[in-house]
Amino acid sequence: MDNKAKRHIIKLVSRFPSKESALLPALALLQKKYGYIAEDDLVELSEIMNLPEARVFSTASFYSMLSLKKTGRYHIQVCMNVVCSLLNGASLLSYISEKLGIREGEVTPDGLFSLASVECLGSCGYAPAIQINMEHYENISIEKVDGLIEAIKKKER
């Protein structure tokens, strides 16, 4: 973690009534700045905030919006809860994996895409759902996935 990020986190912590209240915003700051949260940053954050490493790690690993591994520029998350699974969530994950040539947890060779399954994206009424970075998509189909991936590739050319 660089000194600028450290200063920002220290300032952030001072604005909250308790250190723990600032933990998620601090993790989100690191995620936004680096694209993921490295193990060394978790250790350093626990020292800055004077919180146990286990508390920092458990919080970082709980939320699907945070990643502890380097991800692609476009991180695709496929909801795998019961409703999404019943409505072809597993098929979508398999299709995206094949289309991009990567397995879950991997990044494409060009660094553009990464793929993960998540337990719930909170869209049971509009399943199946995926999320690409912070953009949420509901009632998703293979055709819609194709359109989204092609639009991203076109944008990045």
C-alpha cells in the first residue's frame, strides 16, 4: 500500500465513531485503487486500524464486491443461488467460461476478463443475474451475455 492510500485510510478512520465502522470503506478504497486487495495490504490495514488480521481478512473475504486476487479489467460474477441456479445460472457460468477460454477464478491472457461465481446478487425476482464490475444485469440470457462481452471487447479495441 502506498503512502497516499495510508494517509487516506487514516483520515477515513478519523471520520467514523469506531475503527470497525471504517473497515469496509477502507477495504473498498483499496479495491478501487488497486483492483483487488493484496494480502500484504490486509496486514498493513490491520496495523493502521489496530484491528486483528483475522477480522480484516474475514470482512474482506465475505463481500463479493471485494477481491483478494487480481482480477481482469472486467470482473464477471455469476449468481449461483438456488433461484439463479434453477434458471440456468450454472449453464451461464459454463458458457461464459467456454466463451472466454478461462475457468472460474482465472483471468484472460489479455487481462480483460475474469470470472467468478457468487452466492447471491440479490435478484431472485429477476433471475438469473450477473454483475460485471459494479454493473448489475438481471434476466440474463446467453444472447445478452454475448452482447455484453462483445460490447466490452469493441469498447476496448
